[in-house]
Amino acid sequence: MLLDGINVRWYGTYDYWHTSPNFFLMRCGFMLAILLFAYAWCRWGLPKRAFTPLAQLGKTSLLVYWVHIEFVYGRFSILPKGQCTIGKATFGLVAIFLAMLGLSVLRSRWKQRKVESLAATRLQSAPAS
């Protein structure tokens, strides 16, 4: 609230949710906390020992990005735009996260099977010495 007390205004009308520097700094703080958690999770957490969604999504990030754009903004949008309550939006966020995680796992497994079948084909077709 410190910046709200200053008489200098950067925009013609004041709106906390759209033009407030305090709101911008609060969002930056949340993003830094999330990034710190993600870094700590990947550096010292579970990826070395078990399945982790963050590492899995990173392996197929371009596919996940492309498909999620279609689900969130494109033709296949799962929620009406601008008409969602907090509960609906939270449900949509969880649904899209789980759908993209599932897509990422399927893509990784499909790619691994393709590599394994290619290796098996090469071993079968290799000439005997």
C-alpha cells in the first residue's frame, strides 16, 4: 500500500486490479515464490527418485503449450470466456493441468515405444557375423 499513498499517478484512472503498481508487485512476488518452489523441487526434490509432473511437462513442453492454447483460447475451450466464477475457473485450471499431464505422459510413452521397436528392428535386421 506504500505506492498507493504517492500522489504521482501513471494512469488517468486508478484501478487496483488493472493499473496499481502494488498489484503488479504482488503478482511478481507470487511468481518469484512459485519459481523458487519449482527450482527447489527439481534441484533437491523428487525428480531424482520418483515421477514429478514438472519434469514430465518439461519433456513435452512444446506439445503441451500448443494443445493448451487450443483448450484455453481456441475452438475447444472447456469454459465460457469471461463468465466463470472462482470455483469454475479453479476446476478449469485443475482439469487443463491434468489433461496436459496425461497428454505429456502418453506422448513420452509413445515415443519410448517407438524407440524400442526401432531398436528391436535394427537388432533383427543386423547381419550375423
